[in-house]
Amino acid sequence: MNMPASSSKVSEFDRRMMAAAIRYSFRHLGRTGTNPSVATLIVRDTEAGPVIVGRGVTAIGGRPHAETEALAEAGELAKGATAYVTLEPCAHHGSTPPCANALVAAGIKRVVAATTDPDHRVSGKGYAILREAGVEVLTDVYKADADFAMAGYLMQRNKNRAHVTLKMALSADGKIGRKGAGQVAITGEESRAATHILRAVSDVILIGVETALADDPELTCRLPGLESRSPVRLVLDSRLRLPLSSRLVQSAATTPVIVATTASPDSAQYRALSDAGCQLMASESADGGIALEELLDDLAGRGYFTVMVEGGARVAQSFLKAGLVDRIVLYTGPDAIGLHGVDAPLDADDIPDGFRLADTLFYGRDVCRIYERI
Ligand code: AOF
Ligand code: ZN
């Protein structure tokens, strides 16, 4: 089927290319620092049909940008081609000239883009540079999917806070564990691996101190090959009950631990945790607890744009009540817990208003539903 990549309307082929570009953009998710992980595909019409002549994804660390990589691969073949970009090409002079100018200089004649860059140095200006140079620009193609892929970046730019994913595993009867039983297996191997991948692409994993005390988790990414991708671990611990002997504190030297607390910096435990290598973040809200929104602002300010809340029920409830959950990843296992089960703060029949079901995935015998704030 020869579908030209040159029409002035968004075609089915354009959509397919954009879907591929968005999937490709996940390649460096969580590894581009404060830059979003963006992808570019350069497609040229040939007698044999359209051919991808250049591919690029934002490099690890955030530079070079996706367009630079894709144009380098395409070389002369970029002349007259279409570029599929998951984010509006930049218009500012960073350590290299703007990507919008680079696309023009390379002779790209058509740009299909997924989402506008909210960065004030770019927003709309990237498209304007292209259009002024006579490049045809089509925007908002699969915008929701691109926004999903770079949700952390967009949240930081638009609201100046970190993006929150609430992850929960529920038994078939809607429980998250059994009272006094510590960690109970609810989901299978495949879901566990998927969770570790979620950890690997998050900047921060957050739990409450109750979970740290009950389960003594390590919260690292332990998939073969991805061990170095463990995120920062953060414990909400207003009264500093986190034991120095916990796995978290014991591993603080290799994988950072942040303890958010309302305790005084003069307290002995504050100093002890700090001496053990934890970073302490002082916080206080009107009710004496940890101010969650402030915490998320503070994290974004430190360059942490994505937070995954992993437990327990009380912490989940606090984020939900504060309206600070942006995405819910809900695994449901095949077995019931029955007696002494701990109720979940929500289940698939009881998702708060304002969320849409974005995806349903099947891992072994488990179902994973992803809900996205509308
Ligand atoms: C693009 N392509 O692949 C990415 C873009 O510090 P700098 O100079 O790298 O600029 C960071 C900004 O670049 C970032 O806020 C966002 O506006 C844009 N990211 N742009 O054209 C890319 N990652
Ligand atoms: Zn750029």
C-alpha cells in the first residue's frame, strides 16, 4: 500500500507514524533529566512508498534533542520529507540552535506534531518559525497519547509541581493486604515486572512510614539490566519513625532516600537519619501533617517531575482527598483475600470523578487499568 507522507490533511498514515513516534519516545523516559523524552521520525516518499530515513529520541541527559538526532541520520534525504515530532520543535537557543530552524535548514517541507510545548521560550513560536518558512504544519495529532507520555514534564511546566501516579494492587475482593500479615502477594510475576518498569521511569517512589515499618521495602528497580534505574525513594514520616536499620536507610548511600517530615531539625533522629545519608525535607501544613502540594512543588523545583505513590492506604487516601492524583495504575489479582483483608481506598467500580480509563492491560492472570485525570 503506497500512502504518501505528503498530503495537506492528517492521513491514516500520519496517525500511524505518530503512534510509532510516541512509542519510540518512551525509549528514554525518565532518563532525560528535566527535558521531556521526545521522538522524531523523518519520512520521505519514494517510488516504493514512504520510507523512514531518520529517527531520533531526546538523548540521555536531555541533549541533543530528538530532531537533531533524526536529521543527522537522514542527512540529505531530509530534503522534501515529512517530520513527525511528538512535541513542538523548540524555538530557543540552548546549547544548539533551535530545532525548528534546523528542520527548515534541512529542507523538511511538512511537520506533523502531537502536542504544543508549554515552555514559554517555545510555546507556539516553534510552529511559527516553521510556517513562516513555508513548512506545512499539522498539530495535535494523537495529542492525548503524547501528553500521557510526557505527563511529568507537562505538569511541571503547567502547574509547577510533580506529577503523581498512584499505584495499587487489589485482590479480587478489593483488598490491598491482610491485617498484620506484612506484604501479601496479590498479583503475579508479570505485574511485578511491570511495576519495576514503572519504578524505572519514575523520578521518585513515595510511601508512608507505616508501609516502611510494616514491609521494610527497598523500592528499587530490580529487573535485570535496569538496576541502575532505581528512582529516589521518599518516605512521608512526620514524626521520624523510620528505623536506621531499615532497608531504605541502609541503602541510602547507593540509592537516595528523602524523608519528608514535620520534625524539628534539632531532634536526634533528624540528625541520625541525615548522618545515615538520608536527605530530609522539612514540611508542615495547617493541620500539622505534611503539606503534600508544597512537597510536590518542592520536588519539581529539585528536578523530580514524576512521583509514584506506592502505599499504603492512608497515604493514597491523603493524595486522593487533596486532589493531587493525576494517574491511577490499578492492578487486580485473581484471588480473594477474604477475612482480615485491608480495604482499598478505591477500586475499579469506584474511581473518583474526573478520571478516564486510558488503558487496560493484561499481565498473566492480572488486569491492570490505567486511569488518567481528564
Ligand atoms: C525539542 N526536541 O527532543 C526536546 C525539546 O535545555 P535545553 O536547551 O535542552 O531546552 C530544554 C527545553 O527544550 C525543554 O524545556 C523543552 O521546551 C524543549 N525540549 N525540544 O525540540 C526535544 N526534548
Ligand atoms: Zn530542540
